[in-house]
Amino acid sequence: MALKFLYITQDPFTNNSEEFVRILSVSNLPPIGAGLLGGNGILVDPDGNGVGFLLGVSANLGNSSTAYPYTFSGNFPASQIIIIPPGWTFKQFGRAIAVQGTLEEVLRVH
């Protein structure tokens, strides 16, 4: 069976297939505050329990509250593997690209 490419635009996304879905990249949610951690996606089991997440570090320095003449703002997601089993849900993200296939196929993707 060949891998399928998915462009996921609906949040939350529930894997209603019999195959596994591996998230390759998600768009970042807006930063939630200076130096704070913000989630870029949460993996939820069929019972509604959060079991995994992508984590981003937000940094936001505004020139109105500091002596710096520049403003720096960014959101830097950590690299983690998120695989969505059949019947599980991925939520709290912007948009995502992913591959879908057997567990062995999605694990081989680099």
C-alpha cells in the first residue's frame, strides 16, 4: 500500500480511517506571551485524554516595554513525532501536512 499525502485544515481532526496518520508539519498558533510555552497540537485518545502534544516556545519582546529599539516575536516548535492511530484525534493547531498509511510506512518517513 502506498502512503497518501494529507493537507489537514479542519481542527479538530479525527482519524476515521483504518490507517495511521503521521503529522509532518503544523502551522503555529499565535504566541501566547513573552517566553511562554504554547501548544501547537494535542493528540487525544478515543476517551478524550490528552496523550501527546507538540510544544512551541514563544518569545515576544516589544519596544514599548523595553529599552531595545527592535521588536522580536517568534514561535519555535520542537521536533516531535506525532502519529494518530485510527479513532484518535489531533486538535489545537492551525493547518497540518501529514502522511497516511500502515504503521510501518509512516514510521519510515524521515
